[in-house]
Amino acid sequence: METGISTFAERTPDAAGNTVSAGERLREVIAEGVLADELGLDVYAIGEHHRPDFAASAPALVLAAIAARTSRIRLSSAVSVLSSDDPVRVFQSFSTLDLI
């Protein structure tokens, strides 16, 4: 059995109504992916979303930042919106990520 977690890099307000910037949320996501590797999880996945309340519109780029800081964990897309992207480009991006 494999264990993993996924995120859409949501930018939900805290109890005081404050929302972190998209940049800060992505830094949190990268730190979470690194921590998942350190804790021995098998998979970390990020879903693509194209709304202002989600920070990961280009998950392959965020996963590449995580890949540069991890050594064992498998990184994956939780959702790829192929209707808004070139499927060959998506394949190339994730193939390059796999090499990193």
C-alpha cells in the first residue's frame, strides 16, 4: 500500500478573514511536499486550478521546485486540465519533471 497527500493550493481565509498571497501559499505547498518526503510518504500530488482562490495554475512548475528539494517521494498531478492545454506539452512537462 502507498500513502500520499494532494492539494489544490487553496487560498482559503483564516478565522480572522485573512488570506495569504498566492506566492506565500506556493511556498507553503513546496514546504509541505518537502516535509511529506522527509516523513516517508510515497506520493505528493498537486491539482491544477484556474481561479484566484487557488494558487497552482501550473502544477508541474511547483512540483519541479519540490523535486529539486526531495529525493524519494513520487510527485504527481492530481488534476491536469487537458482542454486548456496542449496534451503533448503536458506530457513533455511531466516527463522533464520526472527526470528532475
